[in-house]
Amino acid sequence: MPTTSARSQPVYSALVVALFLIGVGCSDADVAPTGCTAEGADCTLGEVGTEGGLFLGSTSEGAGWTTAPEGELLRTHFNSVTSQNELKWGALVRDRGEYRFTQADETVEFAEANGMRMRGHVLFWHRLNGPPRWLADELAAADDPEAHLRELMREHVETVVGRYRGRIHTWDVVNEPLALLSDQIDHESIFFQAFADYDDFLDHAFRLARAADPDAKLFLNEILPAFSETTFDGLYRLVQRLVERGTPIDGVGFQGHFVLGRPDRETLRQRLQAFADLGLLTEITELDVTINLFPDAADPFAEQAEVYADVYAACAAVDLCIGVTTWNPHDATTWLDVDAIFGGQAPHFPTLFDESLEPKPAYHAAVDAVIASPRLSR
Ligand code: G3I
């Protein structure tokens, strides 16, 4: 069983050293040993992540989450935290010009206080409550919507990335550029509609973010590349174009919501490696695995654990894959159970911790997968 004791020292600086060493081609990362190197070791995901140079995290929850049981769960078991909703443009700026930073500040301060990597999700996302409600009206009224959006983007990135400069290590700059299960840009995107050339939108977004925090790692995040070959192909071509034109992109996020099928470990490894071969970092950014994938299984939680092991092992097998984040820390608050599409099939029990916040077989499988990976054995 994993320990429930909090780590005795912040892991973040050691992990940054480790990732720096990986980045310059040295695999003998100079990280303080934690003893998490043997199968069955009594270690948390955060500890094996630190040992292996991986950010292994989960998400924030609603206001006040850091002092709720979720805060204790994250600080005990993970070394990274991703903002689930509070840094979305629509959540930050409900009224034009009025930023509400209270909840985002809470999450960023929590990460700092606990020596955890902070992953900022997300600057530009066109779906659901990603964009603010006022944005469509404002662009519709503009003489030159592209020029106006460029300016609004500049204001937004300077305000948000600038506020957290040096404190948010990794940013999802743009989320879900592709239409679902397609290799084409989503034409429903307000950003696609405003820009004459969507690649210019991406380039503008990444350049703004680079200027606002030159040291932050800048990611493009997509929903189904681990599952769909079509999505992977479209994403690969898009990212290749960005790299060729010199857009300052550092990495590609594979969300990993496994609701349509289970991943194949080797295919996932190869897809992550394909982006590494372009010189880019990768991460699994939004992992969850519904037990509805295994309707006939005698033990669906054992099947689920196998899938989790596959995902952590695939990432750990790629040097430039820097982390895995589960979407929602435990089953009681999973977005899947309340989603407009998937909520009808609730309960999904898709995370690493059950509704009582106890670790599930998937948690132990994930720890063991990292321990068994080349990260800890070389
Ligand atoms: O904050 C308001 C609250 O003021 C209001 O009273 C309440 C009433 O419904 O809504 C609250 O906002 C909700 C928000 O979550 C915070 O709880 C939104 O309605 C709800 O739509 C929103 O859902 C989030 C969804 O993205 C849309 O933004 C989910 O929690 C979040 O898990 C989900 O995450 C996305 C990733 O960002 C991108 N990839 C897919 C993933 C799953 O959809």
C-alpha cells in the first residue's frame, strides 16, 4: 500500500533539475533518492514520479478545494496539479475587463506551498465555457474581427500569463484545435472563424505566451490522439507545420479520456515518440478510464487497472514524455457523471481513487508501472 505521509521536502526543484538533465540528453537525473525503485515499494505516485523525472498529477476542484479532503489527497499522492476550470478564459473573465483570480490564486498558491508542478489549463479553448460569453458578440460587432481578436488575446495572455510568470511551469496554450474524431480543424471554433488562417491564430497565441513567460513550457492539447488514428494524424500534421514555421511550441498534450475504447500501450508509446522525434515534450494531460469500457468483465476495476498501467508505462517509456495527469482526483467528482453526453451512463468510476478517497487497484498499478519502467531502472 502507498504511504499516506506527506513528502518531507518539496519535490518541484528536484524534478526541474531532473527534467533539465533529460532535456540535455543525460538520463542519470540528479534527484534525491526516495527508495522507490523496487516492485511493490511503499511509495506514492508523486514519489515515483519524482524519482523517474515525471510530473504525476491530478486536477484542482471548485473554490476552497485546497483545504477540503481533495487538497490532502493531492498533496499526499501527487507531485503536480492542473487547474481544472479556474484558468479558463470564460471562468476568469465573466464580464469584459473584470478578471476574477481568487480561485486560480488558490490553486497556484497550493502548488507552490507543496512543492508541486503547476500546470495551467487553458488559455484558449473554443468549446463549452472555454471562451467568455461576451466574446462572440464583441467579435460580431468588430469591423475587423481578426485584428480585434488578436488584441483581446494579447490583453488576456499578458494579464494571465504575466500574473503567474515563473509560477505556472506548463501552459495549455490552445486546447482541442481539431473537430472530434477528425483530422481537420474544428470549423465551429470562434478562433477558426475569426482568423483568415487558423495556423496564424495558433502562432499568435504561442508567441504571446512565450513573450509573457519565456521559461514556461507551452503545450497544444488535444482530446483523442491516443485513441483515434485520424485525430493523431491530423494533430501530427498540424504540429509539424507549427514547428516548421518556428511557432514557439514546446509540447503536445494527449488528454486521454478513454470513453470510446481502451488504448494500446505500444501504439500510445509510438504516438508519443513521434512528437518527441519532432523535438517536442509530451504529456498525458487528462486521463480517466470509465469502467463502462468493461461491461462483461468479472472484475472491471482490475481491467481498469491494466489500462492505467498501460498509459503510465507508455509515457514512462518515452524520454520526452514528462507527465501524466488524471482528470479529477477521485470518482465522486468526475466530470463524466455530470456531462451532457456521458452523464447518462453514470456512474463511470473512472479515476485512481474511489468515492471514499481510497486508492483503487488502478492507483497501485500506476505506481508499479512507473517503478517497472526504464525511468527507475536505468
Ligand atoms: O462555476 C459555475 C458555477 O458558478 C455555476 O453555478 C454552475 C452551474 O452549473 O456552473 C459552474 O461552472 C461549471 C464548471 O464546470 C465548474 O464547475 C460549468 O457549468 C461546467 O460546464 C464546467 O464543466 C467543466 C467542463 O470542462 C467545461 O468547462 C468540467 O468541470 C471540466 O472537468 C471539463 O474539463 C474538460 C477540459 O477542460 C478539456 N478537455 C475535456 C474536459 C472534460 O470535458
